[in-house]
Amino acid sequence: MGTGRPGRAFARTALICAGLTLAALPIPAWAQQRAAALPAQSSAAASDTVLKSDKGRTKFVIGLERQVDFQVFSLTNPNRVFIELPDVKLQLPAHPGAAPVGLVKSFRGGLSAPGKARVVIDVTGPVIVEKASVEKDGKTARLMLEIVPAESAADAQAANAKRAELLAGASGLGAGGLQPPMPRPAISPQMRAAGMFKPVIVLDPGHGGDDTGATKLGTVEKNVVLAFSLKLRDKLVASGRYKVLMTRDKDVFVELHERRAFAERNAAALFVAVHADYAQSKARGATIYSLREGVANELQRSAKGEVSESVLSGAERRSSKGIEADAGPVRQILADLARREVEMTRDRTNVFVRSVIEYMGETTNLKDNPDRSAAFVVIKTAKVPSILIELGYVTNEADAELLKSEVWREKVSGSIVTAIDNYFSHQLARLPM
């Protein structure tokens, strides 16, 4: 590093640099090997490489070996100005002493990456780069910055107006990258999460209204399954990862086919029906039902048949009379897609069932062989991975007490949330529906 004496014109605030400052950034070995001083014939530029302050306005001038494009960024916390340049030989002013020179406390420069140089200026507070330009000086050039304090909103508005003027005539000098005076506010994690895609989960508390469901030992199925489903909904929503819909959130009856259609209309990623069981025996524990394989196979055949026969609307069939030879292959392609959809739904359902059994079994009793299949209407769909959970038996004294327990609901609903999280971490669940 070389330094010179202050020039008369600048008194104590003008510092002249006759050498090179190209360090203080953490520069790798390969970058250090590239660092070199400006050639001797560039002394004219060196004499104008200055740092001076006048009434709060600080001028920062860098000597360059040639004209280049550049970008300037002003940041706060910490308060700094960044100058991004291509890999070019440059001269910086002499460093200020213990006291700042105007708004500048210190600065450093060097290669920040292959082919890129950076100058970082530490400033005393929030600032605005009011002017930035490159001027040719014989065979060399000078990059001139004028830095002012950002003391008020009026200053910022004035700087924006000045920035518009600079942009109009600065395209050839690279000042088009001049940053507005203050950085954009960061987006909070909560706001970012709110804008992310969230899988739709439909919860279906069984029965409701005049349909009480199973009733025994003071336990009414429609009430306990609604209370459990509301608890599960609240936990899923609180995670911020899912959009949760319910077929009912109060004591009303919803027709069985409508429950299933509700999930399909909303393109649900999962459908979870919640019930409680009844038995003449002393049976107890939770059971997880999925669609019986025979019924799933019927859905597969039905899907293929429906696509093959009626994939085109009446208007489409009329318009395709002249190209009837093409209609058959189109129907076949769509039939194959429908078959794959049914198979994918069945595979996803199997993954989900295993996850629920694994995690739910850690918080409550499961019936022997809890993985069961049935042809329940609400889960008879080829479009949505669907299960029906029987939480326990209202006819069993121990289960009946648990079904009415807030502590039990808290614990078991949490395990199902974990099971759902685990399901969506599976590669199969992340494939497009």
C-alpha cells in the first residue's frame, strides 16, 4: 500500500493515493496472484484518486486502468456501500485515520471471485449514493461516487428522482445498476410460507345431525369424532404446511356421496374419514380402513371403460366426424392415463396407511391386524388417497373414556400429524396428482 501527503485543495479531508490498495477482503491465493498496481503512466489518474468531504457530502474517487461497467449497492445494518466491477486494476484513496473522513470510516478492495472485483466502503450511517459515473482520463479512467446521508424520506425521494436522471444517460457507463437508497425489506418466514403451495387435506367427521352414529356408555360417535377432527385440523393448520378442509365442522349431516365428491372437487391430496366403532364383543382399539382391493379393481375397470366410451363431449364428437380414425387412439391414451391414476392412488393410499399405523400405534391401542379393507362409500374413489380411521369402540369402557378425553385427543391427533408429515416426505406422495 502506498500513501501520499494531503493536497492543499482538500486540506485535512482530502487524501491522495499514489499507490495501490487491493486487500483487506478475505482474498484467496489465486486472487492475490492476480493483484497488480496500475502502470507508471497512470499517474494522472492516481493524482485524482481522492476521498474528500464537504458539508456532509463525501466524494470517493477510484482510479481505473480503463472504462468499465459497474454496479453500486447501498446497504444498512451494517451500513456499507458495495461497488462491483470486472477484474480491473484499480487505485483506492489512502485510508482515513482513526477518525472518519466525512461519511467514510474505512474501505477495502480486491477480487471477490474469478473475473470480479469488489470495493466495500464502511460508512458512518445509512447513506444514499447520489451520483456514480465513470470518466475517461487519457488512457485511464476514474469512477466517481458522491455519497450523502439518508436522513429523511425527503432525501430518499430526491435521490430516487436523481437516480432516474442518471439512468437516462448512464447506459454506457454501467450506472444502470445503481441501487435505490435503502434495501427492500426482508420477507418474514411466515409470509413466505403463506405463499407456498400447500397440499389439500380433507377431514370427514362421520355422521352428524339426526345421524348420531354409534352410542354407548355415554359416548356419542358424531360428537367425539367431530371433537377429534377439529383438534386434528387445528394442529395441521398450525404447522403451516397444509390447507385443511372439513366436510362438516358442526353438528350437521352430509350425504355420503357428497363427502367423497367434496374431496374430489377440491383436488385433495388426502382424505381422512374419522369414525368410532361398535361391537357386541369386548373388542377395543383403533382400526385403519382403506378401499377393498376388489372394489379398487372395479374402479380401475370402470375408469377405463368410462374414458373409452365417453371421453369426448357431444360437441367434440360432432366436430371429429371427419377425423374419426384419430378418435380411437385418443380414447385409448386417455384410458391408459385413467388406469395409471387409479393405480397411483392405490399405491399412495397404501403408503399412507402404513404411516398412520406406525405413528398412531405409538399413542393409542390398535386392534389386532389394524390394516383392514372395506367398501365404505366415502373412500370409494379413484382420485384421492383415502382412509377411514375407527378411533376405538364406544362399546368398550376403556375406549369410551379415551374418546371423551381431551388429553388423549391431543396426543393421538399429534401422532396423525406426524404420520401425514411422514407421508408427504415419501417420494411417491410428492409426484404430481
